[in-house]
Amino acid sequence: MESPTNPTLRVVDFKKVATLAKEHKLLSMIDATFGTPINQHPAQFGIDLIMHSGTKYLAGHTDLICGVVAARHELIERIWETRTTLGNCMDPHASWMLVRGLKTLAVRVARQNENAQRVAEFLAEHAKVRSVHYPFLKNHPQYAVAREQMSGGGGMVSFEVEGTGEDARKVSESMRLFTLAPSLGGVESLVSIPVLTSHAMVPAAERAKMGATEQMIRLSVGIENADDLIADLEHALQAVAAPQHVQVG
């Protein structure tokens, strides 16, 4: 499983998944990248394997590629054996950069939680925004679960503009402080359109089932000044909100 999910920010109930897995003698695994080890602790709810893209929040500076898995000792021994056989491991410098990033993880995530909450609340009140997806908004469908198993809402926000896919593209391209790029989790704020990037290869019917629409924009909120980020979004949204002057003859 993944929680929160990409790009709709839905939250999975860890207790229910862990219980179901144990009933059927299955291993439960989670991609917890969006949640970070700061905001959620799936192992405390019975999840067996916790995976992170270390490239994202753990490293925090968009300058290395790595993955992390955590589990109880007997599972890690099995993973270690396979990893040793395949020969995949990080080079020393990349390892050093990951350790460097981990030293600031808690303070970075705290700022990203705060910034993303403010951004989500701003978008939720904007006339050109159809819907906002963020776990700590009170109208989020899994708000109660999110509050129970997360200490912060995270740095990811997605929203849908009132308009077309072309309107979403215009908004994303009009941003100045948010950089148009498909990554996430770094100190800088990024914007992307899932149907054109991370979910471009997913069939349209499957995207519709998961709620990834052409109007959806995904934000990875960084550690910049929140007022500046909101001003950038206001500017970008006004680019499509401007009234069209029609000459009548």
C-alpha cells in the first residue's frame, strides 16, 4: 500500500491493513514516502515493511537517488541476502549525503507541514479551485484516520482547478516560486500535473478510478516563506481567472 497516496493524498487505515494481513498470513508493506518517518510510524500499527524513496524527504536536497526499507530483524536479514546477491548498494558519497539530509529531516518536515497546511487552506477558499486534497483539511474523507495515525499533514498538496486540463497547465506554468518539475520532498517547492508526468502511462480509465483528473495539480511544498508561496499561487490562479473580453458587433 501507499499512504498518503500519490496524487490524491488519500489515507490508508494502518490498523485495518495490519489486521487483514495477519488474518491471511501476509506481509504488509507500505510506501511511506509522503508521510515521512516524522509524520507517521506505520510499524507501531503493525505494518511489517516500511519503504521510503530516500531521494525525496530523507535526503531533502534533490541531489541523490536512494531507497530505504525498515523492518524487524528477520525480514531485514532476508532483504540483506537478496541485496548482497544482486550487488546494489549506495556509494560512500551518496551515503554521506543521505546522513547529512537526515540531520535536518525533522526541522524541514515541520516547516513543510506548516507551509502545506496554510497553502491547502488558502486553496480551499479560492473561487478558481474545485477541490483540494490534503489529509489535515477537515473535509478530507479520511481526516479522522489521518489525525489518529499522523502527527502532521505532510508537504504534499493536490488540487483541481475550475476549468480544463489546459487551465491546469496554464496555472502550473504561471507559477514563479514553484518550479515546474515532477520530483518532491526537497527544500524547494515544486509543481507538476500528474496526468502529464507521474501518471502519464496510467490508462485514462484507471486514472479516473483513482481520481487523478486532467484538472489536478500536485504541489510539493518546500520551506520557503508561506506568504510568498500563497502569493505565487494567487498570481498563477488569477492568470486563468481573468475575464475574457468579448467584442459584440
